[in-house]
Amino acid sequence: MGGAELTLVATYRRTVQASLDRIWENVMDWEHLPALHRQSFLGVELLAMTPEMWRGRVTLPPVGAPRAIVIEVSLDRPNRRYWSRTVEGRGAGTEILTRLTPVGARAADVLVEFRVPGVSPTEAASLRSAYLRLYERLWDQDEAMMVQRQKLLDQGFRDADA
């Protein structure tokens, strides 16, 4: 991608009560971003999609002065990891790598590394707390959704389109 060197500004760790199958579904479900995470995403326009990646124009708050970025999310299922990269707009070059380690049939340890181009140590410190707060909230919301989906699947619910 060229440009400035990436700096590791934060690392986030947690265990989620969801299987890898539910996590992969969640990662590829671009449409849920503005629906579930209204505070963080105003909208998403899908630009490209394959079974292992999606790219979209994401509209970010605030509502009064929204800004758009293009992100690409790519999966590496065999190695249980995925990347979210900002490819256009503010923060272009930023990479967020998430590693998944199953700790049971319906739980996984999550390790997220945030790498940002061209930041000073002072900027890295402020970005650190912002990323950690954001990802705590996003994973709390995603985990609740994945747990509910699993409950519905366990009860025999099938999507009407299936």
C-alpha cells in the first residue's frame, strides 16, 4: 500500500461467547454495521464482495458532518484471522488485524491489533484509548447478536430465504 510506516497503537483482548462460525458470519455481514452499531456507522455501501472479503464505503458520524472512508475486510479462515483495512479516506493505510482462538465449541479468544500509519507517540497514546473504547462497545454488541443468533439456530429457526 506504500506510504508511512505502520505503528502498533493498541492491542485489544477478550473472550466472546460465540463460535467461529458465528464470528465469521458477523465479519462478513457488512449490512449489520449501521443497524447494530448506529453510534459508530451511519451507513455502508457495498462496493465488492467475494466469499472471503468485502469492500465498502462506510459513512461515519457525526450526522451533521459525516465523512466517508472505504474499508476492505478480508478473511484468512485457515489461520483464524481477518483484516480490516482503510483503503481510502481519513486514516487510509490503517490496518486492524483480528486473531481468533477457539476456547470451546461456542467461545473464542479475540486478539485485535491496531496499526496506524504516520503517528507520533503522543498521537498513538490518544488513538489507543479511542480504539479500545470503540472495540469494547462493538464486540459487546456483536457478542449479544451472535449469542441470540445461536439461540435461534438451536431452537430450529431457519431463515425464511434458506
